[in-house]
Amino acid sequence: MSYTLLNTLYVMTAGSYLHLDNDTVRIEVERETRLRIPLHHLGGIVCVGEIMQSPALIGRCAANGIGITLLDRNGRFRARIEGPVSGNILLRQAQFEAARDPVRALTLARPIVAGKLRNSRTVLQRGAREAKTDDDRTVLDAAVVKFDASLRAVTVAADLDILRGVEGEAARTYFSAMNHLLRADLRGDFALDGRSRRPPRDRLNALLSFLYTLLTHDCRSALETVGLDTQLGFLHVVRPGRPALALDLVEEFRAVLADRLALTLINRGQLKADDFRIAEGGAVLMNDDARRAISIAWQEKKQETLTHPLLNAEMPIGLLPQIQARLLARTLRGETEAYLPFVAR
């Protein structure tokens, strides 16, 4: 598969070879030409997995200021090939200036929180529609009403601390209702007893933490691809070694990607109680087979396609962090008036 989105070519078919034909990129798979794209249409090339590039193409891209980003087949950042002059320093400078300005930081953090809340609300609404009992439906509907109030509070939050407080309260509402999204006969084994991280204290927390880690890797790779500093965020507080901006981007996708997948794996019986064990001290851990099965399910999920609501273009789910990272970069550069988060339909 190859996609051109936001002036960036994404090459995802294993074994593809990218050639330079005059002023055109030619993509060849098993010695057959699959696609041709004029170089002047491109601002960047992203290669996912085992993709080869000719030395001539690499040289021309470097000379023309077209960055080539290499990701492994799981979407993790490997390297970026650039010429001697790069605009990324200007982008990072804009990022640093925005982070230092409380008003600008709030303007960027607010849509991230709004996107998270809208997507979480969608998961709860879907659960209420599919609920098997009146009790489950009542709890989920009540949580949706609280989310409506939280979304209104986001729009009037006067500073980042207030915004974080709104987000935290909404998260508590969401996780308190999550058990009602599980099959009733599985709640004894997989009930969520609040959100616990280090260490997770129940099976669902262990599963969510693992999926959030995979999602964070993907978001970090996406931000590195566009040249942003992953440690300087707007919503999450900066700490040494913490990928604050990646954690910001994760918020949009938690509910609709990671949480939905977790619930699907449990409700369909793809994960069992004995796929987890309780370690000394009470930490709940997954066994290797479960971790492998979850990783495979995550990669399969990323291959599913959807239509991006803003771009109105069909794409694999795995490209969503890449698209949102580029939209964020455009906002920081002043090319768009406001950052628009991903909101699932």
C-alpha cells in the first residue's frame, strides 16, 4: 500500500523499491511499477517496514529538502534522512515558543482534551446502545451526561491546571463506567478496580497499560517523523525522560483505539483469565503468549481502514498518529488557525 496525504508519501508494502526517474518517484514491487509521483508534489516520504530507496532518489530528496523517514514494520521510528538544510529547527522553535506561552499552550491543549472526551463519550454511547441490561444502560447513559458537562467545561477552562482538572474528572467518570462495557459473565475476572499503572492491580489495567505503551510508541514515532520534540508537550507536564508531547497525542486515540481493542479481546474470549498472573506484591502481569497475541491484534487493528473525518480520505488506522502529528506541526507553523483533533465518527 502507498498513500499520499498532506504532501507526504507513505509506502507500506514490504519489498517496495523507490527509484528516481527524472523528476518522478517510481515505486516498484516485485519488478512491477505500482505508482509514479512527481517529486515537486512531495514534502516528505515515510517508509514503513522493509522498504528500499535508490541512492539517486536519496540524493535528490536531500538536495530538494524532502525528508525520508524510516519506521520499522510496527511503526517505531528508526531514522530520518535529510539534507544539510532543514526547516525542523524552525518548527521546534515554534513549539518551544508555544509551550512557554500559557495562553498558546492552553489553546493547543484544549482541543486535545476535547478530542479525548468526545472519543471517550462515543465509546460509552456505543456501549449504552448495545447494553444487555437496564442497569448497564443507566450507568453508561449517566456517564455520557457527565461527559456533556465536561465538554462544556473544556471550552471555558481558564488555564492549564483547570483544564487538567476537567480531564482528570472525566477520566474518573469513564473508568468508573468501564466495567459496564464488559460481558457480565467476565466481570469477575476482568473488572477494573479504578485505574492503576505502576504496577497494574487487575487484568484489565494490565491490558490497558500494555496497549497504551504500544500507542505511545506509535505517537512518538509520528512526532519524530515530522521533527517535533517529543518531550515538550502542552497538556502533560514536562519531566526529564518523559515523552510529554507523545502523551498529549495519545489522549485522542486512547478510547477509540486502545480501549475498544481491549474490550473486544476480552468480550470475544480472545484473552482468558489464565493469560495473566499475580506477581509478588500484587502486580498483575501478562504471560508471553498473551503479550504476543495482543501485539498481533494491535498490528491487525492498525491495518483496518477508515475515512479521516477532516481530510475525507480513506487510510489505515495506523496512519492516524502520523496525520495528526502533521496537522499539529502545521498549526505550530501558523499554516492552520487551530489544531483539530481526531474525532471518531
